[in-house]
Amino acid sequence: MSGKLLNSEPLYVQLRVALSRRIASGDWKPGETIPNELDLAKEYGLSAGTVRKALDWMEEAKLISRQQGRGTFVTDPASKEATRRFNRLREASGAILRVEAHMIAISTSPASKTEAARLDMEPQQHVTRMSKLASAQGRPIMFEQIAVPTDLFPMLAANEGAQSPCYDLLEFAQRSGVLIGRGDERISIGAAEGEVASHLGVTPGTPLIVLDRTIRTIENRPAEWRMAWCNLGPHHYLAELS
Amino acid sequence: MSGKLLNSEPLYVQLRVALSRRIASGDWKPGETIPNELDLAKEYGLSAGTVRKALDWMEEAKLISRQQGRGTFVTDPASKEATRRFNRLREASGAILRVEAHMIAISTSPASKTEAARLDMEPQQHVTRMSKLASAQGRPIMFEQIAVPTDLFPMLAANEGAQSPCYDLLEFAQRSGVLIGRGDERISIGAAEGEVASHLGVTPGTPLIVLDRTIRTIENRPAEWRMAWCNLGPHHYLAELS
DNA sequence: AAGTGGTCTAGACCACGCA
DNA sequence: GCGTGGTCTAGACCACTTG
């Protein structure tokens, strides 16, 4: 009984923002149902159709999933589906490539010029950096360098010393009340050098696929910048076109 | 005054199929407007809301574009936007990489095993094959081998001998009444060899990005299979994640 | 049988483009 | 000022899941 929808945006936009915040804040927990469409309509003083349109968008943004006859559920970032959301690596058969990742290093300090540019931050603001190595069937596949704005994920910096489990964007985003939206990835070829070559166990000069990825929040703020060097072997990267 | 919508699919699905056919058949030409929402509703005996939902999908599928106050337009496959739809190559700056392509060869014969598998055809059916070379700023960038089901694009095979302008999927699809939907692209690394190396002007063994792409019709039938070998230089491939 | 999301209707009014 | 698409409403009925 408390929805305030006042400004000039369409009501369904205001509503989806309001509902998204309630998910981000933990008001509705992952895996739980949210109130049904009629109850939401009553609560916010809207018609069912308007609520429906807001939920359509949230479903498209993967914040919720709806099942006829059962209800509307908050997407669980720890679920298998969600984990695969940004994993575009595939086996030759087309099957999703399951990788095991482990953390190599983590640190926090002011953003470099490049990091500030990629993460749309002021240079004096802090970023938390991580290195990870991902393996498939015991073979190192991908070396990753990740940078995130520290203010978005305070838990990460706080955990720095601890026996942190491997960083996963979607998991930390959920725990920090950050809602993840879309991203893009620049793909090119590079040669293995130094640290990258040694972690991947290849001779310097070996050609690698280089991934340069930025993922944004649903408000379109950059939430993660990652550079990854991949020695895919028989595997490949799958891009979808529409 | 003639819409027949009878079967058990939702009306908005039947309607979008019906309207899509009218576009494919040339009933409404690219760049032209289609009747307004109220007129379509009357013609098919539906409510405006149902028509709207069908048009939403068609807009999402890039068959039409809507402009408030002006009308609803059939997407022109020859337009700049459409041409860029499946072009994921970008300059270092992020700008779309404009390439000039020219045809190297074209022929038609029964599908190979691989082609039949990729294009979901029977092996005895015919495919039309083309080779293209794409250049940017005069430098060869990408060598392409394309295969399409001949029955989908009869004009292509008919034009074989002629001074054919460079093949463009979207253009031929329009002329053949085929509506293009989505696609996917497998990305990996390969080494330049033989014909590929010579066309690209690189020494054999040079690492290249290999693109293996299938594009489907809106009915999800494969319409084009392409293998492309890219010597991108400072450029890159841009994938979008959602 | 009760409760959920999914479809469909018939209207009203608003925002925009154009003559 | 008129015609277009965009938003919003209030209600009906259907399809599916669960107890």
C-alpha cells in the first residue's frame, strides 16, 4: 500500500524501477515469488495491464521468471542458468563449456586511466582488481584480469585478505544489491606474453583469443571490466546475432 | 477485409505470421507504411491491443519500424541500418567497420555432407556457393565462403552467369520473399592456408579469426551458412551480451 | 476448486509529426 | 487540426499448477 509513482516517465517504467529496487534491496529474495499481478496493481494503484508490461520488461532483463499457474519468481543468480548467462565458451559439439576457475590475486587501489575510462569513473576513485585462471578438464583455458568499481562491491574489498571463494560477478552483484543488465565484448587476436603465457602454459608468441568485456548494471553503469586471454583448443566462442 | 485466423495459436501469433507473409510477398514494399493499427484491427476483426502485440514482435524482429505520429514502416533491407545488422566488425574506436566486398566465385551443386548438416537439408538438394573478399581501406580483411539453399534463393542461381552485383543476404532475401530472423556465430582461431592466405595476402600460418555463422529465417530454417577468415589488424569483433 | 499467469477486448486519453 | 503510434484502464475469459 505504498507505491509512489509521480514523475513524468511512463508508469510501467516507474514501476519496473520500483520493483527492481525491491529485488536489489533484498525485499524479495532470489527464488521466492513476488506478489501476483493483481495484488501489485492494487498496491501501486495501477491497472493489471500496466503491471504486466513492467513485468514483461523485468522478465526480458532476466530479473524475474514467470510460470503460468505457479507465480512470478525472483531469478537466482546462483542458479545454473544465470551462471551461464555471460559464459559464451562452447565445446566443439556446441555444449556449454564448464570451467573451473580459481583466484590468483586480488587488490584495491585508485583506478588507472584505462580503468577509469572503461568503468566510467573518476581517476581518483578506487577499483578492485582480480586475476583468475579458468581450466577445463584440468587444462588452463583462460586467464582473466577483472576490475570493478570498489564502491559498487564493498564486500569484495572487505574480503580481500580472507579465504575468498572465487569471484563471480552475478553472485557479488546480488549480495551488494546491484542489478546486472547487459554487456558487450570485443574479440580480437593477441600473442601470449609474460604472465599470460606462463599461466596458460604456452610458449610466448602463441596466438590467443583476447576478450575485452564490459558489463553494465540495469541503469547502464559499468559494473565490471574484464580482459581475458584464451587458449581455447578445440573449443570456441559463441556469439548470437539478432 | 479478409483475415482468416482460425487455428489454436494465440491470435497475436497468427496475426504476426499473416502480416509477415504480406511483407514477404511484396504486398507491402520496403520503406512504405502499412495500415494503421486501428485499420488492421478492423480488417482482421481483432482489438487494437492484440494488433499492437503482433506489431511489437515484428518490430523486435526488425521487420517493421514504428514512428510515433508518422506511421509503421516496412524495414528496407537495403538501408544502412539493416546492412549493418549482421556486421559485427568494429574499428578500434568502436565505429562500425565499413567494408567493400567483391565476388570471387559462385556455383550451384548438390550439398556436401557438412553443408546439408549446417543448412538442415537433404544431401541431394542443391546449394549455391559463393566466395567473397571484403576489404577496408583497400586492405583485404576477410575471406568468406557462403552456402545457401538454392530453393530459398532461386534468383541467385539464375544470375550465376550474369554480371551479378555482390551477394548480400538481406537484399536477396527480400527479393526472394524470405524473412530473415536470428543467427549465431562460432568464433575461433585458425591459421591461414592456401587460397585463404593468398586472397588475404598473408603468409601461410598467420593466425586468423575464424567465423562460422548460420543465419535462420523467422521460421527458424537455416538460410545461410558462412565460413569467414579474418585478418583484422587493429579492428575487432563486437559481441553483445544480454 | 482456488490461484496463478496468459490472452483478448473496447474503450479513453496523451505525445508527436505534419500540413 | 488531424492522424499516427504510445500509454493506461477495467474487465472477461482461458490455460496451467497445486492442494
